[in-house]
Amino acid sequence: MRILLYRGDGQIGAWAEDFARVLPGVETVGWQEGEPLVACDYAVLWAPPAALLAQLAHVKAVFLMGAGADAILKFGGSLPDVPLVRLGDAGMAVQMAEYVAYATLRYFRRFDEYEQQARHGLWSPLPNHVKEDFTVGVMGLGKLGLRVVETMRSFGFPVRGWSRTPKDLPGVDCYAGMESLEDFLRGTRVLVSLLPLTPDTNNLLDRRRLATLPQGAYIINVARGAQVAEPDLLALIRSGHIAGATLDVFRNEPLPAPHPFWEEPRITITPHISAVTIRGEAVRQIAHKIAAFESGQPVDDIVDRNLGY
């Protein structure tokens, strides 16, 4: 068996070493622009160019080195007609839960305000927020979203969830479909987006929907930057309707300078690090799925190209 490894940054050496340990006897090969591709059984990719995708018509499946599929689905009809398989978790769910918990608690416990006070030498205890009034609303209830829901419930926050299709989660108020989105938003104090980027979620959080959130709501985006209409979010923060935001993803990355987000103290910026792929776990997951393909067993996390994830 031969597996193609490709990353846009060229860093495939450690991946090849891990595959050699997990799948002894399997050959891994790379590819460079302008080269013909040797015959391969499977491809494991991140940020491939169109020239490579055009040569993958005969692989059995293409595996992605991440949980998101939007970066490859943008190629549309240029994609090979084979299964596209994304990572289901591979250590990312716990990282995502850590990030969301930190951002929520920082706002809920008013640590962001205490940080500002400390910079000015102020000692001034603030009234505590009431936890019962701090409903955390999680958009996207896949594997990552479910871990976030579980974590926020463990802190005692009221939790609600919104997804494309109906879910039934113990102790969670669940909403489904666009017709219920505004009801979901009206009762959400901390809004967390874990949605995939699709045509339906592009600019989903625009001025009208963000304004539906209650006064003083907070935004945490760890999904894709294009889901949020950036000028609308900034305007609502400056007006005081939205208290602030912690943003890990942006429409253009790296976030360019100048960008008004850099100058807004109520926006906390991180460089797309909320949940990074843990290589060893990713390789083990991909190896397990390759074994399933080879034995004709069902494979999880195959991308539905019509849905976009």
C-alpha cells in the first residue's frame, strides 16, 4: 500500500514517521508542484493545490488533516470523485472545550475587567454575575460541540444548542433549523460558534441576528471567520449591545494589520489555535479508517459534499 502525504507547508516528515510506526510496511510518498504523481492507494492532505487534486482520480479515498472541509470543497468540480474523509476529533474536542471554557469564565468572572483595572493600578471588586442568567448557546452539535456542551454544563451554566437537524441532549435546550435560530439567540448570553462553513453559514451572524442576542451578550467564534459579518459585530460592540468577543478565526488569516479588531479592547484575538491537530492521534485515526476501507467496513466522517461537511 502507498499513501501520498501532502501539506501546503511541506512539513510531512514527522507524518511519514508516524505512519511508518502505525502501519509498518506501508510506503509514504510526497509530491511537489510540476511533478507527476506516482500511483497511490490513499491521499492524506492539507491545503492541496488544484494541480495535485487533478491527479487523484484513482485513489480509494482522500483524508484531510483537520476537522474542516471548506478549504478543499472550494475546488468544487475539480475534486476527485472519491470519498473525502475529515478528522472526527483526534484530540481537538478537549482543546476546543478548554478554549471555550476559558473565554466564557474570563467574561463571566469579569477577569477581562480586572485585567484592565490592574493595568491602571486599581483595586476595585466588582459585583458577581448571576450564573442562572448566563445561558451558553452552542451552535454546532457535532463531536466538538458536544464536548463543549458537556464541559459548560459541568460548570453549572444553563446550556442550549442549535444545529441544522434536531438533537435530543439531556439537560440541554435544543433548537434546530433556521426557523428556530432567532428564538435560540434571544435566550443566549454567551454565543459559541462551532459550525462548519457552508453557503448557509456564510455571514450567518449578521447585524440583524447579532442584535437578537440580549444586551450584554458575548461572542466566542472558534469555527470559521466568514460566519460572522465583521463590520456588524464591531458596530454592535461599539454601541454596547454586544459586550465583547473572543475570536480565534477570521475572514482573512492572518488577521491583517491594520484591522479595526486589533484596536478594539473588548475583542480578544488568538491566531487560530483553539484546537490544533494532534498528529499522532490523527495518524492513528486515519490508519483505523484505512483499515475499514480495506475490509469493506463503514467509515465515519465522510464529507457530504451537498451539506459542506
